[in-house]
Amino acid sequence: MTYVPAFPKPRRLTNEDYKRWVRRQPCVACGATSQAHHTVTKGAGGSDYRTVAVCWKHHTELHGKGAAWFEEEYMVDLKDEIIRSLEAYIAGGR
């Protein structure tokens, strides 16, 4: 008998236009020119839609010190920032 999983393996959602749009947004911590930080790694199936805009300095801190430290240090809720970015993009912020 062949094993058939109850749910298919989720596909990683990608969208280069959205990532370019995120990179044009100011850093969530300081307002500087930003990069798109994936809050769930691409290797773990993280989507391009789960990114936040952070400058190179804060991107390095996020990877080095972790999301919990970053959120407390800069009083930023990364999940709220993801939602805010998606809403702005959908509303025509392109």
C-alpha cells in the first residue's frame, strides 16, 4: 500500500515584486535604506510575504541576536510589521 499524506507539502510562496517593494520601504527600526529580512527562513519554507524591511545593520543584529531581542530593543513587533507591509502593498503601495 502506498502512503499518501493527508495534506500536501506546503509550497514556498515567492514574489520578487513584493520583495523589491519591501526593499524600498524604510527600516522598521531606524528608517534607513533597507533589505528584505525573511522572518521564517527560506530553508524552513518561509514565504516572501513574511518579510520585513530592515537596514543592513539591523539585519545583522536580527540574525546575530534573534527576533525576541530585536523586538524588545527597538519596540517593534515583527508580526505587526509583516501585516502592515502586506496591507500597504495590497492597498496599492506598489
